[in-house]
Amino acid sequence: MKIAFIGLGNMGAPMAANLVAGGHVVTGFDTAAAAPEGVTMAASAAEAAVGADAVITMLPNGAILRAVAAEVIPAMSAGATLIDCSTIDVDSARAVASDASAAGLGFVDAPVSGGIGGAAAGTLTFMAGGSEAAFASATV
């Protein structure tokens, strides 16, 4: 699976590295973080999203998610899925879900539990919500 990963901080970096270790092709973007091993870095979030089957976000708050979604949704391929793993407010999650749906994309709201150790170990618990089709496309 070709995956774009936006937000490569303390949680996102090990999550992206685990996806690479699982055999996925991962292109990442972060405004400050260095590339995890095996992740190809893009110059922008939109560039990372081009051609991806799924775009995963792990961002600090809803306002940043909304800004990133406004950038990546137009760049995503029809039928791709946006998976947000950030712990954010409900209004932001619903707004981004609506924007993704209007663009013909799947959306899965998938905040995680397990912390940095769980991210590194690949043992996070995902609390996922979305349509059956979006959920099916998000499970890898």
C-alpha cells in the first residue's frame, strides 16, 4: 500500500516506521521532524498525498488538522482514504470527514491509545469510526 504520513513527531515517526517495516511505501511530511528510516520525505503535505492509497495524519490539534486537510484533500486520488489518528475535538473531526466525503474520499477517525511506547512497539489501540468501506480500505 502507498501511504502518506503527515505528522512525524513522537507518535507519528514510529508509526510510519512500523508501516515501512510492514512492507508499505511511506512518504512523509512534517514541518520540523526528521525522516524516520525508510520514509521518503515530501516538500509538502499535498506532495506526500499525491497518488497515495491512504493519507494518515497524526497532528497536535483540530485547527492544524483542518489546515492540513484543506491542503491534502484536493491532492488525494479519488477513492483514497484519509485516516486521522490525532486526538482532537469532535467538530474538527466531523468537518474534515464532511470535506473528505464531498471530495469522494473515505475518512476514518482513528485516535489511538498506548502512548509513545505503544507507537514504537506497534501495539497502539485504535478507536476507529467511519463508513464500512472507509474502514475496510484503512485496515492493512
